[in-house]
Amino acid sequence: MSDTTRKELEETLKLYEAQLKDETFFNLTFEEKLELADNLHNIKMKLNGVKPDNTYIDCVGCGS
């Protein structure tokens, strides 16, 4: 993963984490909260090398 890609993912992760702390998080629908959690999970997996780049499989370990 290039440095630019890593920085972009880290910035996006910070934005999503800020949304979790924001008061408006509680006004989101259940589906929107799930999408936010899924996005956070996917970015963390990419940053930690759990998920291969450019793959359609989100989670190799559990198959979800």
C-alpha cells in the first residue's frame, strides 16, 4: 500500500470516528449506523493488512 493511500485511509478513518462521537450519530437510522460501522471495519482491515487490496472478499477469516 502506498503512503498516499495509507494517509487517505487514515484521514477517512478519522472522519468516520468523528461521526461516532458526534451527537448526530444518535439521529442516524439503524441502516446508516451499520454502514458506518462496516466502513470503519473495512478501513481498519485494510490498514492492518487483514484484507488483501483490490479483492471482493471483505472478511477472509469469518466469511461474512
